[in-house]
Amino acid sequence: MTSPADDVVALYERHAHEWDRTGGRRKAEAIWLDRFIAALPKPGAEIIDLGCGSGEPVARYLIDKGCRLTGLDASPTLLGLCRRRLPTHSWIEGDMRQLALGRRFDGLLAWNSFFHLPPDDQRPMFRIFRDHAAPGAALMFTSGPGHGEAIGRFGGDALYHGSLDPADYRGLLAQNGFTVLAQRVEDPECGGLTVWLARLS
């Protein structure tokens, strides 16, 4: 039987339209997206959105603020929604753990996606972030509040979440040249999400 950690991509593909109608339409992200935009090194920044889903509301919000988007997601159905809604931006099917685009971005975002990776898969991601970050780039991601794994539910299926300890995240960010600008554990103003915002030093 497939473990919940190995089923995340297939779950989002199975429930893509349900996610687009419900889970992908929250508005609580705006406060942190505005902080992310303020941390970008220049106007009209090039952003990579890792786990972009259907493009709603996060990618559209950033685009409406003048950013150029490259979205990455493993669900063909969700990417099809992005391409139909936001056709002048770039949408790539793939796994963030294998990202190797050979280019750098002004902002890197892994919002409600990074925390679906098992803890051991999260550690190498910080080198991938570094390899795709332009000078002064902003990085923002969501995590759990502490080291461990948790199983939620979506569409009647088990939805996996993993996290490192906050000290591990701080250490990995520092090792890869990022300075933490803001961090909030289970932010009540953002639906209880734990959010990290950093900048490449």
C-alpha cells in the first residue's frame, strides 16, 4: 500500500478540481504575500512558485502585483488550470526535489507545498533554493511548528505533512546564505500556518 507521504502528488491530481474550488481559494495569505513582495530585490521580480497548484489565489495575487511567474507543480490537471487562466506566464510540470532549471529568480515561494515533503527530503531543498536564488532573492515557505509528521484529510484521503525543528530550518537557511527576515509559528492571522521569510544574504 502507498504511504501518505508517497501519495501526495496523486492525491492532488485525484482531487484537483475540488482543491481548486475549496482549499485553493483562501485569502489569508495576503498579509504574508505582501511581506514577501516587500522583500523582493526589485519591482517586476521573477518569481518561482514551487507547488503552484491551480494558480489561485497565490500566483494570481503576485501577478496582479506586477511579478513574473514561473510555476512548478506535479499535477497536470492543476497546471492546466494555470495555463488556461494565466497563459502569459510559465508553468512547468515537475517535482521540486528534482528542480534544476539552470536559472535564478528574485523570489522563491513554497507556500503550502514544502511541508508535504518528508523531513529527510526537506533538508536538500535548501541547496536547491540557493541554486535558484538571484542576489538578494526572497524565499518564503510554510512548515510545521516543530519536528514531526502529521496526517490531515482532503477529499476523504490521508494528506501527509512533515516538518523539521525550527532550529534546523534556521541552520539550513544560514548554511545556504539566507538571513531570516520574519518567522511566525501557527500565525493566527494566516489560518494557523507557520511561515518563514528569508533573504539571500
